[in-house]
Amino acid sequence: MTVILLLARSFVRQNRWLLFIFLLWPLVLGAFVWFPHHTATAADVLEIVQQEILYGLVIVTFLASSAIHNEKRSRRILGVLSKAVGRTQYLLGFLTGATWFAAIYFGMMYVSVLWLLGFSIATKGGLALCFNGMIAAIWAVSLSLLLSTFAYPFIAAMLAGAAALAPMLLANTHPILAPVASLIRNSESFSGTAMPGLIAIALLESAGFLVIGEQLFTRRDVTANLE
């Protein structure tokens, strides 16, 4: 566990400036809604929040998809794996770091909702909305890590994003086949709630992606120079 946390901390430190932008982004968008009337309607805030959920998913997915590639390019991966760090731990470190990013981002998103609308019956559902977004991010990150073990980062991110968001264009999607789309659709209003069954499906599939990714990653040559 200590190794995973150290890898996650290193991942966050390497992307600390993007994390700083993540901290500010929900507040900046909230300020645009709040100014100049110093008030905001629930409909306006919900529209912004839905956009922020998609932004968060896309950014975190791209970050995770490039993690292994960046480690290979800098040759850091050789030093880490030479210290008896398993490849499962390696992937879990990146997943944990990306989850911290998502938790911070969606946490700030909830803070912006409270700032704009106050702690009322309508905004209590905002916590479930942000939690759904974080679970969706974990699913997308896990898939992008799996794909990045054999695909170029941009391609891995695009495929993971398509698998996560493309089902939203369909009228009916099954939660098992499209948990991210189902989670986002459950976040179309502040009256939405966290759905334990849907969350369990998303987390189980995320674990499955990591197991497959670890098997593929074990068979990959990490000594090749990418330059």
C-alpha cells in the first residue's frame, strides 16, 4: 500500500500545475454564472455542472492514458520496477493518483454548487451528482490504463472516451455495457441519487480492466527507448 501511495503522490506532483487549474476551474465557471447579478438559478448551475462532469472525465482520462508513456520516455519506469515494485502496484499507483485528481475536482465542483445555490434540498443531490461523476472517472481511467499498455496515449484516451461517452447517444443503454452513460444520465438533475447497484457494476468493471491491463503490461517490454 505504501508503494502505491508513493507512486500516486509522484503522479500528482508531476501534474501539480494541472491540478491547480482543476482546483480553480469549477469556481471560475461558477463566477461566470454568478456575475453580474450575484445570483444563479438551479437550471443554470445544473447546466454548468453537467459540462464540468464531462470536462473532468476527459482530462483525467487523457492524464491516465499518457502516464505509462511518460514514464517510459523519461526512463523512470526502469528505476521503479527495479525496486521490486510489481506491475499491478504500478498501475494501481496511477489509478490512485488519477482518483485523487477526480476527487479534488469533483469536490471543488460541489463547493461551487453550494456557493451558488446554498445548502438546500435541491443541492443536497449535488453530492450524489459529484460522486457519480467520480465513479465514472474511475471507470474511464481504468480502461485508459488498460489500453495504454499497448496503444499510443492519444489513441488509448480516445478509445476509452468513446467507450465511456458514446453510449449516451443511444436511447437505451444497459448499465453493464455502459455504466458511465448510465451514471451521467442519473445526474441530469439535483434530485438524482447515488445508485449502489450501478456504482458496484462500474467498480467491478474497473477492477476487471486493471486485471487485464496487468496481464498485458507484464508482457510488454519497458526497456525500449521511445526517443
